[in-house]
Amino acid sequence: ASHPTIALYATVSSVFATLAQLAVGRIADQASWKAPTAGAYLLLAASSFAIGARPDGLWSLFVWGTLGLGAAWSLSTLLPTLVSKVAAPAQQGRVLGYVHLFWNLGMILSSLIGGYLFEAWPGLPLLAGGLAAALALLLFAGFVREANRCAGIAAG
């Protein structure tokens, strides 16, 4: 891809991610945090699988990469809300710090492992990322149960 195409992708994906964060934040405030979180995980998994299946397609990368980046940043926006659902107020800062620590470790390790997987086949890192996002979506169901339990304890 040419330098202007790369710059266009960086611009479009950043603008989209910003708009997605604003939209998801509003939805979480006005309706619920559950649907935007599940939707973001689902979109992240779908975009990873789509790029992984066709890693050489420029427009596929452009479209699905933009959607996936928006989904990832939307999840980041939701992290304080998610932490507030399961951690006591006096622990929320510490828990959020640990969540971000593991978020960053995940980015570091996925970059390292992705480099090795890319050597085997360029789509493999994205397929692995798609599986991780799909697994996270399954784990989110357990998180919702725990959040509901915590809400019941707080109300009781």
C-alpha cells in the first residue's frame, strides 16, 4: 500500500474509533452497558476472523480493521463501567489499574506471538485474535452473572 493509503487508513480508523467510543459511552449511560460490551466483542471477533481469512485484501483490511479498531477502543471506554459493576468503590481504582496492566500485557504478548504466527501464515495472528475475542465473549456471560450477583448483594 502507498503512504497516502496508510495515512488514510490511520485517519479513518482513528476518527471511527473516536465516534464509536462516544456512541458506546452514550448507549451505556442511557440504556445498558451489556449490549455495547457484547456487541464490541462480537465485532472484534468478526473483524479478526474476516481479516485473518483474507489477509492480503487491502479493502478488507481497511474496512474490517477500522471496525475492529472501533470495537477495541469501545471496550476500553467501557472498562471503568465494567469495573464499577464488580468492585467495591474503595477498590475500583486498583482494579482498573490491574485491568489496564493485563490489557497492556495482552497487547505486548499478542504482538510478539503474532510475529511468530505471521511467519507461518499471515492470517494466523488474526484468526488467533478472533478466537481470543470469541472466548472473551463467552467469558463475558459469566461476568454478567457476577455483576448481577454483586448488584443483588448491594441492593440487599
